[in-house]
Amino acid sequence: MTRTALSIPADHPAFAGHFPTHPIVPGVVLLALAQQALEAQFGEVFAGLASAKFLRPLGPGEAVWLTSTATDTGVSFSLHREDGETLVASGRFLRTPRAGG
């Protein structure tokens, strides 16, 4: 299992429309950030997203810890607030099948 710190800047453009009076990080932004970090870590492009759950909102400037566990077919991930206890989101990306296997 690996652990990486990620953060979404408070001035990220997604906050302008999501939600102006109580901004939260859109799920798609969390997924994109996790996918980019994991693809860089594993040196591959994932085939898709098998599942995703969003459990707690994340506000502007809040950091999260990305943890992951890889198998032959996918990479499971979770995003926790800085306290390490509060689960924000989790899911699983699919790995691209390798030729001949």
C-alpha cells in the first residue's frame, strides 16, 4: 500500500460553480486528481473506473491522503482527510490488460 498527499487549491476554478455559498470539491475533480497521481505512480494509463463512492465533502484548500493497493486487474484507492481517519472517497481503477495475459 502506498500513501501520497494531494491537495486542491482554494482558488481551483471548479469552486466557482460548485457551490458558491458553500463550496466543495466536485467528485470528478477528486477522481481526476487520484487518477493522475496513480497513473504517474504506476507508469500506466488506466482502462477505466470500476467503482467510486463519495462519503464526505471536501472543502477548498483541504488536503487528503491518497492510499492505494494494486492487483493484476486494478488499483483500489481511498482518500482520507489529513487526520487520516475521515474517509472522503474510495474506488477502483481498472488496469489495461496486458497482451498475452
